[in-house]
Amino acid sequence: MKNQNFTAGLLLSILGVVLLLRNFDLLNINWNVVLKFWPLLLIYLGLATLYGNKKTWVVPIAMLFITLVSIVLYWLFKESAGLIV
């Protein structure tokens, strides 16, 4: 239970910082691009469910790897798909 509370608190804190920076015009976020990655949440929930409460670095490393691969693929193929932003 402590791990879930920590994760939820960390996510809310990060979201709050991002939104605050955006309100002060210090961070320009194109939400249309960010929302294209919503299926990553399903992948993360699946990984977290599979590994449960095991004390391992596999899930965070896998999440980071999947996120980086998704972003790189998006940037590589957005021009060829006519998604120039």
C-alpha cells in the first residue's frame, strides 16, 4: 500500500509542477501530441499488474524503455505520416 501511495503522490506532484510551469508560460506543451500516447497507460497498468508487489527494477526500466521507444518512433515517422506539427 505504501508503494501505491508513493506512486500516486509522485504522479500528482509531477502533474502539478508541469501545469504550474505551463501557467507561468515557462513550458509550452502541445496536448494533442501528449494525448496520442494515452495507450502507454494501458501498457504500464498491465506491467504493474503482472509484476505486482515484487521488489524489482524491471517494471520502471521497462516503462522508461517503452516510453523512449514510443517517442523516438513518433518523431521519426510523424513527417512520413503527414503529422507535421
